[in-house]
Amino acid sequence: MKTRNMILSGTILGLLVVLLAINTVMADTPLMTTGYDNKVPEIYFLKKGFGFCQRVGGEQIPFTFGGSVPDGLDVQSSGCIEWVMGERSQSYAFTGEQIGELVVARDPNGAADLTNAYLAVDGDNRVKCVAIPKEVALAIANFWRYTDLAAELDDVPHLTVADAGYIPAGYNTAYDKIYACLLTVTDGMNGDLTVRVYDESGEMAETPVEAWDFNPAVTLDITGDVSFPQAPAGNTVYSTEDLTIKNGGDKVAIAVWLGGTDLSGDAAARCPFSNVLDVEQNMKFRCTLNDGIWIDETWHQVMNKDWTATTGCSVLAGADYTCFGLLPLFKAVPSTVNPLGRGNILFPQDKAECEFALHYPVPCIGTFTDGNLIVLMRAV
């Protein structure tokens, strides 16, 4: 009995060994696959800033502008000027001016898959954008006068759904990068603007197209033969013809100032003490906008041009500032009086018709014919 038990145990052991060997030989290795592949990036516009008319930048914050002042845009002085009411009403910029954009890009494959971003002009990548931390983006946006970027980044990028999974809405460093782009306008540049972002596979996404006009024509049409009738000394006379000042362009708004030179007399002239008729003492003007949409009922002094004025023409357009001593075409009066509320700004195709009043002091002897009206203009 003992011998049989030992033989049976040995038989069981042998069977177990054989079974183990069979399992190892028959083991299978089936293939495994996933639906995972490269996902196209997403891009979202955030904020835009402008460096118009050499708007001052910040030394500690990048992308806060420092372009040059455009020149050759006006009648007797150079450059453009900022409007007191805010930004330009249309999308145009001149050589040396700057356009900044903040965008956020998302890559469902992970932020490391995002390689480059560019600001493109007319289809050509002109500016290589810079990936920046969220804190720097907030500082830039604040300088650009936006205080809501942090709240915006709680919702942008939007919820991303990819088959069985999703990425929640809001900025996420695991998937997203913020880019800052700063374009400086150059001569000959023109076309639409977009910002593009690329991934490792060369896939691209871009922001919606923005139509811009670079270095548009600036036109100021001035017509009218201003003259005054004769009258006895001590009387005030009015111009027999108005001076018409028209913005003949189709995009650029213009700030205008009006003045004049003294009227010089012929031999033995005197009016009242010297041989010139002083316009600052004796001549005034008032203007009507667009055939009566705004009529200025107040007379304003005709001033001489003063190139030595300490403020020059570095002032805000649309406000009651002088430009080299000349007064604005229209005063920036309260909106209850002037519903337009834009001061001396002429938008494209706006027309101002100005009449003049001239006082002949006592005594006033001689003929006074040599004088000029002066119109100063700056693009806005």
C-alpha cells in the first residue's frame, strides 16, 4: 500500500509538469491598437494693442510699443496724432506704427506639441510670435488697457472634445500656450492679418482674417478765395466767400487747426499803429460742418502760427489744444451743445465751411492785400 501511494504521487507530479509545458507552448500574443492620432491645434484671439503715433511703451513690460512717428502726412508739420476719444475708427496704420496681438493656442496632444506661432500679413509669416507665461500676458493686457484677461482665460480655450475624452475649458499649461506678437508696419506692407500656430506634424490653425490698410492716402482739399469788402475804419466786414476744408480720403480721420498771417499794407500804410493789420487782434472765424449738421455760432480768434510754441503739436486731437499756436477748427464743447462731441476731427468726406470776420480799426490807412490763411492737419 505504501509503495502504490508513492507511485501515484509520482504520476501526479509528472502530469503537472507536462501540463505546464503545454500551456507555455500554446500562449497567444494578439495585436493591440488605439484610435489615438495627431490632433490639429486650436487658436483663440485674446487681446489687441496699438502703438499709434509713437505711443510710449513700458521699460519693464515687453510688447508695449516703441515704433516711430509717421511723417509726411500733413500740410505743414509731420506725424500723426492720437484722438482724445480713443482708438481709430477704421483699421489702418502707417509706417513705423505697431500692432500687437495676444492669442492662446491649444494642442490636444499636449502643449509640447506646439512648435511656432507667427503673425502673417497677406499670407506671409512676417513676425515670429513669442510664447509667454500667463503672468506676463496679464501685464501686457493691463498695459493695453484691458483688465479682464484673467477672467477670459477661465473660459478660453473652450471645452475640447476628442472622441471618448475631453479637455475642460480654460487655460491649462498641460495643453495650452499663450503667444504675443508685435508687428511694426514697414513701407510697401499691405494685406490681411492673421496669427498662425503650428504643431510638430506641421498642422496649422489661424485666427479669423483682419482686413487692414497700411499707409493709406491722406487727402485734405482746401478751396475758396477769401476776401473782404471795403468799409470805413471802425467797421467789421465779413468774407465774401467761405473757405472750404474737406477730408477727401476714404479711411483716415484728420485733425485740423486754422489760423493766418497778418495782412501787410502798401506804402505809407498804418492800421492803427504799424503797416500791418494784425489778425490776432482783428480777425475771427467760425465754421459749419457738413452743410449744417453742426453750426458753430461762436466766433474764434485767428491766430498766427508759432513754430516756437513749447507744446508744438504734441497734443490730443479732438480736444481744445493749439497746434503751433493755431486754434482747432471746432471746439470740443460739451455734448449737450455739440452732439457730435469730436472737436476738430474731420472723418472721411467730412466738409467744413468757414467764414471770417475782419475788423478795420481806427485809424486804418492804406491797402492791405498780402496775407495767408494757414491750415494745419494731422492724421488721427
